[in-house]
Amino acid sequence: MNKIAVITGATAGIGKACAEKFAANQYNLIITGRRNDRLSALQTDLEKRYHIVVLPLCFDVQDKQAVDTAFGNLPENWQSIDVLINNAGLALGRDSFEDADMADWETMLNTNVHGLLYVSRALLPYMLRAKKGHIINLGSIAGKEVYEKGNVYCASKFAVDAITKSMRVDLLKHNIKVTGIHPGAVETEFSLVRFKGDEKTAGSVYNGLTPLKAEDIADTIWYCASLPAHVCINDLVITCTQQAGTYYFHKNQ
Ligand code: NDP
Ligand code: 8X3
């Protein structure tokens, strides 16, 4: 029987690359996001190429009611969840504390923190019942070290780090693994979203760098998820070779 992974934010970037990786390894997938057309296209593509089954669920992780409706009554054959990848997230704006948009701050906290909590709590009962499971949370290097104008994005990812560590402790007795993945710069739609469609500014983030690719993170997540039952990676920071922290880059001239 195929294992099952739930991947939030599978319509782009790291989540989409994880869907590809887990599908290639014969997982059946529950994929989520707000863009239904992308979810449907991904479902069709993965089912055709890998002969697996994909259940697309379209909702906004900020909406607790929608999360509970989507996950509260999963069909019987989708309830044995082996892996949850809490990936849906975003940065909005890169402004100094006194100038930043309050609505951007609220969206980041509601998505990166509240969304992750809603999804985790909605799916945990299935893992508790099965006495097994693996929750993999996407934090960030921004959740390890703040940087100028990172303020609330950093705060949201520091929260993810703290939540991940406390989940690990509290879920220990239930045989549920918890892993925090903390990437540096990964070239996805992340910067385009952060800079609200400004392609030039978004592209400049990666100038002079060979940044991480979404597939690099998916490979790392797959490694963590496919270790033997007695092994758990708790916390992992990963950057491209030219990055050594939020401030240390060795860019090509
Ligand atoms: P992308 O913008 O490429 O993908 C983000 C995904 O999150 C999309 O599928 C998007 O789907 C989904 N998403 C965003 N908001 C919501 C929402 N409210 N409800 C449901 N889904 C949502 O970014 P990445 O792949 O780079 O980012 C994935 C995760 O990795 C994020 O948590 C990010 O913070 C983290 N990360 C990224 C880094 C980077 O440099 N790229 C570095 C470190 C961490 P849709 O729009 O369809 O809803
Ligand atoms: C994304 C990485 O450095 O842009 O989480 O905040 S960074």
C-alpha cells in the first residue's frame, strides 16, 4: 500500500518540488494551495507520470474553518497520513519596522504561524490514532537570525522554530517525528510574492549567486522523511554554498 503525504502550498516552489519527489517515490499525495487550476494540473501530471493517487484540496490556510472542513473528515482511505509537510508560507514586503504595512504583517503571521497551527491540529488526530507520523515544518534561516527589514517575517519564522521544537517534545510520547527545515535563499516565486510582482527587485535577490533550487530542499526533505523509523532529524539549516547566514554572502562580482 502506498504511503500518504500531505503537502501544503504545493502550487509552486518548494511544495511543488516536494510533490514531485514524493510522487516519484510512490507516495499518494494530498496537495493544497489557493490556486485550484495549478492544483488540478499538478494532480493530472503526477497521476499520469507516477501512477499514484492525488487528492487536491483548495483552501486558504489562514481560514481555520476552511482548514477544518478540508481535513476534518478525510475519506477513510486518506486518513493514514505518514508525512505532513507544513510548507505554505510567504514574506510580504521588506520595509523598516516604522514603515511596514500592518496588513502585510497580519497576513504573514496568519499564514506562517496560525495556518501551520490550524493544519497541524486538524491532521494530528489521524497521526495520534495511528501512533506514527512525521511532521516537517518549513522554517527559514530568517527564523534563526534576524536581518534588517526582516522584522515580522523573521518573527513568524522564529515562531515556526519554537513551535517545531515544542511539537518535537510534546509529540515524543506519541511516536511522531518532528523536523524543522530552515533554508537560506531558494529561487522560487518567494521573492516575486514578497516584492508584490516587481520582477526586477525579486531577481536582484539572486544576482551573483547560485541559489538553492526548490528541488534541493525537496531532496533534503525526502532524505529526512525516508530515514529508518528510529532516526529523526530535529533541526536542519541549509544554504547555498555562497551563503553562510542572513548577512554573509560571497557574491560573484
Ligand atoms: P512560493 O511562493 O514559490 O510558494 C509558496 C506556496 O505557499 C504556494 O504554493 C502558495 O500557494 C502557498 N501559500 C501561500 N500562502 C498561502 C495561503 N494563505 N494558503 C494556502 N497556501 C498558501 O515560495 P517557496 O516555495 O519558496 O516557500 C515555501 C516555504 O518555504 C514558505 O514557508 C517560505 O517561507 C519557506 N522558505 C522559503 C525560502 C526561499 O528563499 N524561497 C527560504 C526559507 C524558507 P497559493 O498561492 O496557490 O495559495
Ligand atoms: C527566506 C529566506 O533570507 O529571504 O525565508 O528571509 S530570507
